[in-house]
Amino acid sequence: MLAVLACQLAALAGVAVRAEQAMPEQQVKAAYILNFTRYASWPAPALADPHAPLVVCMVGAGAADMARQLQKRAAGSHPLEPRIVSRMEETDPCHAVYLALPERSRQSAWLTRMREQAILTIGDSASFLADGGMINMLLVDGSIRFEVNLTAAKHSGVGLNPRMLALAERVVGGDAK
């Protein structure tokens, strides 16, 4: 199963340029988010039931489009349950949160609130990892790539598959290999 997921993420990373030409950016980002959830693991208290929905919350620009892309998808045996949220308090049931916030102060506040929780945090701003986010999507030579803050992931209890880390542009707080 891990080999299949590794191939999916590798294929996604390798064809990002072609995918972006054929699909809007929000669809490509939604595909990455789907694969990030497939490569993450949560501690038992956060996701104890092997068939429980995995709640993916979206905040900010493009949230509705991305949520639509994630409907009827699954991460392993967990059906994804995409939600659009607008307040920090709404992240309590979330297993993953995508933040597309234009103001760094708001982004930092959201990440600080989630820091002690087993929530996979995903964003797309230059300061995302520095503010304590786990996975940051960035545009490199016309394609979407990602970087990882392994320290933030370990601190929250969320595990990230080493195969995903090997595909990252950059891993801070740990070794990608």
C-alpha cells in the first residue's frame, strides 16, 4: 500500500508542470492535499476508528473550490470530509487544515492555536514553515512543489512518511532521506 501511495505522490510531483497546464492551480493543490493526507498518520486518540472520516478543513482563498475537489475522496480507509471554516475555534474536529491567509499575523495566530493538536497543517505562503506550519506548497519553475517542517509535525504527534519527505524540496528540522 505504501508503495502505491509513494508512486502516486511521485507521479504527482513529477507531472506537476503538465497538470498545472491542464488544471487550475486550486485543483493541483487539492490533489497534493489529498496525497499529503495519505502520507500522514495521526496518533490513536485523534483518529482511533480505522473507518472514521478524516476531516480536512479549508481556510481562505480558494477553499470552496478545493473542498469540492476533495469530496468523495479517501485517505486509506478514511473518507475525507472537507469543511470550509472561517474561525479558529472551528478547527477542533479537523485532522488537517489548509490555510490560505494573506496576512502573516492571522496565519501565525491560527498555527499557534493548532500547534499542540494532532492537526496536519498545510499552507502556501513564504512564512508558513517559519510560523510553525508543517507542509508548505510553493511554486518552483512553474510547478507546485512542497517543503516540510518536520519539527512541527513531530511536536504535534502527526507522522509523515519518509517517502513523502524524500520528495520534498526542503525539509527543516530533520533529514529527508
